[in-house]
Amino acid sequence: MALPAQCHVSESVQPASRPRLSEDVRVPRLREVRHRLALSQEELAEKSGVARSTIIKIEAGRDAWPSTVRKLAQALGVKPADLQ
């Protein structure tokens, strides 16, 4: 099925995304610190303003933005370096 002449898709359209200001950060101790403070992922999400789905991904090994690490550290009462 052909598209009407006035309706075509441009190949130059890129999805909108924020430019990276710094490198992503590995946060291997997030789960450990969260458990030590007896917080659920949902509780940490509420305290930090970081989505629970993001916390799940980070705890599974995905890198995080430095700003996200700062939010999580502040909510946990630790320094960002304590999560690395």
C-alpha cells in the first residue's frame, strides 16, 4: 500500500533526547544500601523522585545518570560515591 503523495516519512527525524552532560555511572551498591536501611524500591522511589522502574534497572546492573545517582544518594542519606 503506497502512502499518499502529500504524506511521506522523513528519514532525518530523530527521537528527542537530552544531550549527555557527563558519563553514566555504575551503581553496584544501591541494593545493598537500600536493604541496610530497610527500604523497598517503592519507598526509595517516593523519597528520591526516581521512578521505581529506573531503580529496578539500576539494581539489575544498568548504568545511571549522575543526577539520578545524586537523587538516590540524598534519599538514602549517603554520598554518591558510597553507592559505587
